[in-house]
Amino acid sequence: MASGAPAERFQTFKAFYPFYLGEHSNAVCRRLHFIGSSLIIGLLVFAVLRASWGVLWLVPLIGYGFAWVGHFFFEHNRPATFEYPLYSLLGDWVMFRDMLIGRVRW
């Protein structure tokens, strides 16, 4: 279970997202998530434009790689992915958007 996770399971993403943001209080961790997500977007664009589907195996490696470095070395907690895989994936993209529009600090 991720550090600070409540004993009860989250029933909605709306209830989960504040917890998710709390698990990303370290700015370096958030930035690493943002870099990983940006690279995934770039890789997907590349794959589509070049019809290079073989590179798609890099998507989870890049996505999880940057995020997990942020959690294990900077945030010092266990990624929420282990307990809440779908909410965590959605949280990555909502946080990415929120960082882009200035709702979440860099």
C-alpha cells in the first residue's frame, strides 16, 4: 500500500486525486512524472507518424521508469500504482494537465 494510504479503498477518482497529489508532494517527483508523460506523448506521435509500432514497448518503460525514480529516490514512498493502478494512471494524466495549466506547482 502506498505511504499514507487510508485503510479503505477509494470508490471514486474524485476521492482518490487529493491522495494522489499528496503522494507527489516532492517537486522533483512531479517533474519526473511530467517528463515521462511528455516523452510518452512524443513517442506515440513518432510511432503514428512513422508507423513504427515496434517502439511502443518503450511506453511502459518510460512511463513507469521516470515515475518510479521520482518515488523511490525523491518522494521516498511506494507508487500508488501498486494499490490503485487505474486511478493512478488517470492521476498521472490529470496531474500532467494540472501542471500544464498551473493548477499544480512545478
